[in-house]
Amino acid sequence: MSEPFDSLNPPQAAVTLRSLPRRVRAALAVLEREEVPLDAAGASGESPLAIVDDMARSLMVIDRGLQQVLLHEAPTLLAAVMDPGARVWEQPPGDRHTCLAALDDITAELADRIDGAPGDSWTRTAAIAGGSTASSLDIAREAARTGIGRLRDLEAAGTGQPVTDD
């Protein structure tokens, strides 16, 4: 099945990542207006802050993978770079400020890394633990897919209606 992210080019992935902090703050504002507790688990089993925390931590793992594939010839990366199910955190999420600060930092860093990569680096490949492979472009697309997917989960934590992005 083809997803919208399968056709993203690196500049589009970077723009998507740069938009996440603003969009996450908008989604949190909607949840607060709906009086949804940000630190209490909802119907999905996750709290809104846990979703934001997972987004930031996931993007950190993906960024490390992208950095490795851009710097090294044919590295082997953790499965968590491309597999959301392999991303498991032992520490609980931080408070609102900590989660948003981490998201601000990693989205800027990852977008800068994508923007700064030479055009010929997007076909570099890495082995993924578990037997698959991924290109640097696949990893950049996974970053956008993960960010937007977690944003949708955050929006659904309230009424389930997506936040419009004006």
C-alpha cells in the first residue's frame, strides 16, 4: 500500500518536521480547552504527554539512524529506526515543558540534518537489525511518518477530530 509519505522528498520531510512543534502545541491547546488531562491515560492507553514524549524519543532514535547512514558506509541500525513497535521506553514521560523542549530540539536538529545532507546521499543504505534495509531517504520519510502519526494520535486523544492546520 502506498502512503503519502512514500513520495516525500527530503525538503518536504524537513518542512514537515519543522511544523511539528507548532502543530503539537495547537493539539495540546485543543485538549486543554476540552479539559482532557494531559498526564492521564486516555482510551488509547496513553496520555497526551506520553504521546508527545514518544514522538520526541522516536525522532531521536530515527535521527541517530539517519546520522549513521549519512556518515558511515552501510551501517547496521537498530530495528527501532524503522519499526515503531521496536521503540520501547523504560523511563516515564516528563512534564509538559520537558516533552515540548525535547520535541523542539529534535525536530530542529533532524530537519537541519536533512536540509544539510548532500543530494547524492539520499540513496545511501543501511542494514536494519532483523534483516531489512533502508535508504537515508526511507529514514527521513519515517521521521515524517512517525511525527504525523503521533500527531494524529494526540489529536484523537480528545474528541477524535483532527486539528486544522491554518
